[in-house]
Amino acid sequence: MGPQDRPRFVTAGALMLLTAGLATYAGATVAGMGLHRSTLGALPFGLFYATVIFFLDRSVLLSTRPYRPVR
């Protein structure tokens, strides 16, 4: 990995963390509404949901092939 690749990986990491954060909020909110609890009370479900989404997102990012332009 060269220095020119660093911004790409930093951006990918930031997007993964943002996705996990939004998944935590979404999972806790939906579970809270469905279970008639507060969002804070459903936070463990939100964290579980975010963990699943985080690892799915990570596997998608790691399984992509490098772009090779057609000549």
C-alpha cells in the first residue's frame, strides 16, 4: 500500500464506522418501537444489529476486485 492509497482506505473506514453508527441508531429505534421500550432500552439490540451490518459491510469492501481499465 502506497501513500496515495491512504485517503481511499481512510474514507472507506470512515464510511464503515458511519454505517455502523447509523445501524445502531436504526436498530435501537425500530426495536424500541416494536418492543415498546425506549431507544436507550433497546440499545443492546441496536449494537448487535450494527455489529452484523459492520461485518457485512467490511466483507463487501474486502471482496471487491481492483479496478483495471480496459485498453
